[in-house]
Amino acid sequence: MSKMKYDFTVENLGECKIHSPIELSLEHGTFRAAYVKDTSAVRYHVNVFADDEAVPDDKTNLMEKAGPREYIYFNPQHVTAGICTCGGLCPGLNDVIRAIVRCLWNRYGVRRIKGIKFGYKGLAHDTTFRAIDLNPDIVDSIHRIGGTFLGTSRGGGDKVKEIVDSIEQLGINQMYIIGGDGTQRGALDVANEIGARGLKVAVIGIPKTVDNDLQFIDRSFGFETAVQRATQAVNAVHMEAHSQINGIGIVKLMGRESGFIATATALASHEANFCLIPEVPFDMDGPNGLLTHLEKRLESRHHAVIIVAEGAGQELLSSTNQTDASGNKKLADIGIYVRDKITEHFANKKIHINVKYIDPSYEVRAAVTTANDSLYCERLGNNAVHAAMAGKTKIVIGLVHDKYVHIPISMATLKRNIVDPESSLWRDCLDATLQPVYMVNNMATVIEKLSSAQEEADKKALVRLEKVTQMARNS
């Protein structure tokens, strides 16, 4: 996968001829912020290794910097903007909505801003939900509450022609789509249909994935808040476990395919003894299984805390092979499974334990953002507006090496970002929990499964890349 050639070329609707209404400096050193040029870029590959080939400074490694341009494509008086939120809840949705509306209204003078109700379904032919008019007064205080002011839903992104019909009927020429991996793939399909019809509509994505599983970006908005709230749950269950005879606290956290929340929470809380994530297989039984190591932990310390990501250990459970409206595979409940297996194991051994189980997932998703996450959402929203006004399209706004950049949706959705079991992040998690590196009884089988899963993921990513490349050639 390391040999995969990315293409970070940003698509533009046309030449920018209108001077921006935002009065900024043309150069630095004037005590006033400067415009950003299209030639400003951020290198994706910044690490240097002795045995690496030189990384070229071209479209395969340079990401276009985000920010306001001196000249813009859209006349603000002619803009009708649309905003929608799709998929599951995530801390910060309202912060992003608020930032987009305020930047459009206050900085560019845009007066027609439509809030699309309940995600893509609000743009379907049979929708009963009318778009609402937005302005700074309406969104002024929505960042103080969780959830999404506009409402959300899963699915509907496959009704591409219907969605584009609605965008045309509403007169929208800037569409801001806040959502995760599947939502952004839908946004790319919508943008391609828009292009096929010869319409001049900017489609800008703001990546929303509380699991932090979008590749390239430093972190997704809401992730920091999720870790903060999850840490509070772990601290609470630790107090319960520590106060009981052989107390065992179990906290199930979000993380379908990526264990970033669980890993970060284990590091932040300093209270977890076991962290189970999708990327690292484990056995429950056997001499090197979780139950054996948990028993040893109780013998030495008389209490234990286990963090388990929702997608961990799915190979231990029976699968229904069903999917939800977003196309995500429905997961078996690993948290309940681990709890019940632990209870059964110690009951059979006639060892007294006291198990406390917490699943704070929906409480975490609906939380109000931390200050730093709110700041991040504000800047993501602002940079999304700057990009759309400059005629950028088919991109998401991301933070890479602490710089805001434009990333083509086609590149950002090639493959999910996952915790690398050989990374320093996971190594630090092992240091924090002191759990064994592996809790499996047959390493050869595990390595084979991991290699097979990685190869399959790489193949899917290559297929998507080939499809995107072919579409670019045809357009």
C-alpha cells in the first residue's frame, strides 16, 4: 500500500475573477492576515528514512493549503448555499453549521443559506421536510447543545439524481456536506452528477467521523470530545472496580473498524488494564487468552478495568451479515459478550467478582464539544466557505501536520485509517495498560488473518483509486 500513488489535485469550477470582499494583506509582515495562494501547499510525507526513495514535490505529495483567496469564483450576491448533516451524531456538528453560516453571512455577504433537514433524505423527491432559511441569529447559540440542529439520517446518498434535482430546484450553487466516509462518497457521486449536467455547483465536504478513521487528516472533529467523555466513564468504572472485592469494570466505546477512541482513552485515563480494539485480535480462553491474564491481574491487584471498542473481537461472535442504512455491517455486541464470558468464567471457578459494565456511546455522541474541538470546528467551517467561494469542489477540509488543507474526496475515502499495531501509539497504549503484546494462543493464525485483511483492504483501495482515475480521464 505504501507504493500507492495518490493525486491531491484539487478541481476548480473555473477562473476566479471576483475580488474577495474580505480585506486581507497580499503579503506577510503587515500585521494583518494574508490571502492564501493556490500555489501554497503542505507536504503529506514529512518523515525521512535512510532507505526511502526521495519523495517528489508534486501532486502525489503536495496538498493545497486552505484559506481565503484574493480572487473568488462566486459573486456573493448570486450564491445560494445548502448545508446538510448525515450519518450518526458526533460532537461538533452544530459548531460546524454555525461557523459555515456566520462566515458566509458576515465575511462574504451571502444572504441565501438553506439548511437541509435530515441529511440526504431531505433532498429526496418524496421528502416531507422543507429546507429552512439560516442566518447568524438562528444559529447563534446552537453550539451550546449537542446533536445537530438540522437533524440527520443514515442512507439516501445513493439517490444521486434525486439529490441533484433538488439542488437544482432550490437554486443551490454551494453545497456543504457534513458526514463520514460513506457520506463523502455519496457527496462525490453527487458532485460527478452535477458535473455531468454542466452545473456550476461547489461541493465541499467537512469530514465527520468520531472514530477518527478518515485517512490523511491529523484528527476528525468530535474525536477529542469523545475521548474526554469516554475518559470520564473509565474513571467512574475504575472507582467502582477499585471499591469492590475483585471488581472488574468494563467500558464499551465507539470504534467499528478503528480503535482510536479506545486507545486514546486508555492513554488519557491511566486507569485501563486491558484495551481491546478491532486491529488487534484476542482470544478469550486458553493459556494466553484475556480470561487467563485477567485472572492474574485480579490475583495481584484485586481489580481491573477493560476498555473494549465496539468492533473488537467480532471474529469471536456470530455474524448476521446484515448492514444498516449507511451500508455499515451490523456488529454483534462485543461488550455484552465480554461481560458474560467473564461472569461465566469466574463463576465456574467459584471466584468471587463484581462486574460493572458501562456503554456511554450515545451519551458521548450527543455531547457538547470541548473548547479545543469547538475551535477546530470553527476553523473547519470557515475554511470550507473559503474553498467554496473560490470555486473549489469535490474536496474535504482537513488538518494535516497542523495545517488546514484541501483533500480531494476521492483520495480521502480510498481507505479507512486504523491503529497500526506496530505504531508508537499502540506501543504507548501497551505501556499504559501493561497488557501483553498479544493475547492469542496461535500467533501464526493471527498473522495470517491480519495479512489477509490488510491485503483485502489494499485491494479495495486500489479498485477505488483505479475507478477515480478512470472517471478523471473520462471527464
